[in-house]
Amino acid sequence: MTAPGPEQRPVFAAHPEVIRLATAGLLLLALAMAAKGVWSTWMIGGEIDMDARYVEYSSFRRGIYPNRFVEKEIPADFKVPYSVYPPYSLAMFAMFFEPFGRIQGRLFIQLTSLVALVAIGAYGRHLLRDGGPAVAALGAVAAAAISGNSNAIALGQSSIMLCGAVLMQIIALERGRPIAAGAWWALAMLKPQMGLPFIVLFLVRREWRGLATGIGILAGLSLGACLWTGISPLAIAKYWLAKMGMRFVDTTSLADTLASALGVPARWFHLSFAALMVAIPVLIPRRLLDSVRAEPLFAAAIAAPIGRLVLYHRFYDNVMLFPLMFAMLTSVVARPSTRSLALAVAMGLSLWVPQVLVERLPSGEMLRVVVWIICTLALLREQVPSPSPADRGATSRHEA
């Protein structure tokens, strides 16, 4: 990364106290959200999502597939829940609850979430080190201050932990370790809507070993889950492809919105999105593909908002947009300008403003979506290299 020249430094150097003040405010916000999330679980309870996963895993542990539309042999004394998680996720839940059960699950989610936030912060600080100590400190707290983190911890959601897995996928690819990246991506796929967008990192870089590793892990865990419960893999595949509606409540996803408007199964749009992710290397221009291929962070920054907007998510999943936020901040350090600074501030505010305020603002949710789309398009434009004089000359001769 090229250090900014003297004429560019005023973007940061003119008012360093503003950056320090913003960093201090974000640090306090991050600490308050982490404390609130942890306090809520131990003093109030209400870990709705983790409790649901515990019920599902308890069923799976007994050899009963936790989906009443797939499982046919249900004991009379057991009520089988309706799980929307794929079979490999059921096997992964063992690391949450074995051997001590629900309390272990609570501790596991809280500790891995906090560790993930620290790791993402360390990565952000490293990315922004060229901007000076104040900017690096801002990068260290930016992701931890994202609105919804406290809710993820309080509800027992694995969103933050899985974003830590995405971070490790990015780092592994940066270090030329595709097999390790595949293993981390497989972990992120615990929630398919979280991990699926980041398959793009393998596709644009043609890291087939990493992709094969990740898919192999998921396939092995799925087969093991089927053998454990005695359910045919074909029956599960048939359910996911032909029967499961994939329509969720309280959603702002594009797939569900379009499905509701057209009156068709939402799974059509979700499956189409999966196909789109696989086809991205073919669809995007070659010059952009070459540029994105060199930077795993930029590939993740493009994939994250697409996955956030198209697939089912709630606001506590907004932490998955940390690659886009870091990419915008990095752009300010590398190419300071009023435009890049304005976009970075807008991106940050879209993630830091508390959800309750966003919901009270007129068209607050829509405004946030517009910011994400504009930032993504700006990043794409920034990554497309200008054609060389030779290329322009060749184009001119061709047109003539």
C-alpha cells in the first residue's frame, strides 16, 4: 500500500482530535454492547436462538433428525422440532454443547464471539496502520462497535463467531494457505446465509484446493449426520430443493421480498443466488476479476453486501459487513479525498447507529441499504484499473 503524499495528509492530519474522539466513542459503545450482551444472558436469560439450537442438537444426539418433515420414526415421548439447518450444521453443534450441555453452549458463544471481535479488531488495526496511530486505533474498534453485536450475544447467535471464521479465511488466502481457508469457510457455513457469499473468495482466485477442502468437510459431516440419524441424504436433498419454503419472518432480504411480491417459493431466489455466486467469475469483467483476485479482502467486501441484502438476515448479522467497512476505510488511507472520506463515514454510521434509531428514522432501513450499495459500487469502480495507453490504442484501432 502506498503512503499518502503530503498534499493528501490533511484528510486525516488536519483534525486528529476528531478521529481520537470518534475512536473513544466507538470503544465505549463496543464495551457497552459486549457487557450488555453478556449481562443479558447471565442475569435475564432469553437466549432464544441458542436454546433452539440446543433442542435441535438434543434431538440429533439421540439419533433423531430434528425436522418433522424428514424424520418419520419419532418416539411417542419426543417432540421433534423443525430445524432449518443443514445436516452438517447439526454435527457442528457438538462443539457448542458437548459434553456439558446448555451452559457450555452459552460460554462457547460468548467467548468465541469476543475472541472474534478482538481478532477482527487486530486485523483492522493492521490494515489502517499507514494512516497513523489514531486511524489504526479506529480500525481496531470499528467492527466491535457495529450495532446488533450485543443482540447476537444476548440471543446466543453465532453470527460474530462465524465472521471470525470468515476473517481467518481471508487471512489464510492472503498467506497462500488455501486448505486452511477451506476449513475456516466450512465453519462459516454453519449458517449457510453467512458463509455462502464468501465462496466467491475461492472462485475468483481459482483456489480449487481450498474450495474442495471446504466442500469435502461439509459433505463428510452431512454424510455422518445422515448415517447417525438413519436418514437418506436423498430425502434431505429432496426436502431442501423441492419442499422447504425458505421464507422467513421479519426479513428484509431481497429474495423474500421478491418471492412475496410474485407469489412464488422463496427457495427459487435463494437457489438462484447460490448459482449467481458460483457464476460471478464468469460474469464480471476480466480487468476487475484480475484486480479482485489479488486482494481477498476486496473480494469479501464485494460478496458481503450482496449476501446481506439478498439472503435472509436480521440486523444482528450486520457484522458480516466488516470487510466492506474495512475496504472503505483502507481506501481513505490509500487514496485520501473528500469523496472517499464521506463514503467511509457513511458506511461506518450505517453500521454503528443503534438499530432502534434506524427503525425510528423515516426510511432508515432503506437509507442504510442505499449506503451499502453505493459503497459497493464505489469499491468496484475503484478496483477496475484504467486501461493502459496500449490498450486504448488497440481499442481505437479496432473501432476504426
